[in-house]
Amino acid sequence: MKIKLPKINNYETFAKVNPTVDIACFNHNNTFMLFGRKATDIKLRLVGGFASVTDQCFEDTAAREFQEETSCELENIQYICSQLSNDWRFRESNDKIITSLFYGQLLNDSNLKAADDIVEVKWIDLNSLFESPLEDIIIEGHISLVNEALTYINNQ
């Protein structure tokens, strides 16, 4: 269903999709997953962000956003899935976000540090990830992404 908006200069306009990426980053043997936290959040999230007109593809967006928020280079980037994001910034808007989830590995974390709008980065052992309900540690909008990422690595 197309959502028509008012005409601008006699042209029909429609609601827009804003593309973002989220990165499920794992260590070399997929036993730890990297999470970030923004200053406004108590819970953890996947790192990621909006696509830029300078990016050639969403894999480039994932690599750029990961580097901006962790100061490290992401390797072995692979697409997992995409989904509508219920982002608070767009809940009252006709425009929406669709995020693409990518798998990647961080093989050298010697330069790992929070940057950009991330204030903390944290490795979590996958064996301990489910000691508490995901809802207690991961922001609401990223729980399904984390589950998709875990399904992806379990099928490798």
C-alpha cells in the first residue's frame, strides 16, 4: 500500500524509506558477540547507522558505520536479512526505516573503543548471553536482529 502525501510542485510524493544497517560482529570463532551502548540507553545494541550517499553499497555502509563507532575494521561482511525498524524517531511519521543486518568478524580488537554516538563497546560470551532474558540487556528494537544473527551463525 502506497501512502500518498501532498503534491509538491505538482508532483506526487510518497512516504520514504530510510535505509540503515546493523552489524552483528563476532570474534574469530563466533563465540563472542560485540555490542554497543549509546549515552541515552541503559541496554545494549548492535552498532550501525544510516546509509550515506557516498556509500557504494550497504556492505560499505556496514564497514563505515562499524569503523566510525568502534574504531576498528570489520571483516568477512555478509548480509543476513532486512526488516522494518520501529525506530522512535519515525513512529509519528509516514517515513520509516528498513535496516539491513550484516554479519562480520573483528579479528583484531587492539584498537577497539567506543566512538561517534557509542559510549561503550562490550564483548558478550554467547554462552552467557541467555543467562538473563534478552529483553533485560538488549534494546527492544534489536532483540529480533540479535536472534537473526544467532540463527545465522548456528546455520554456518
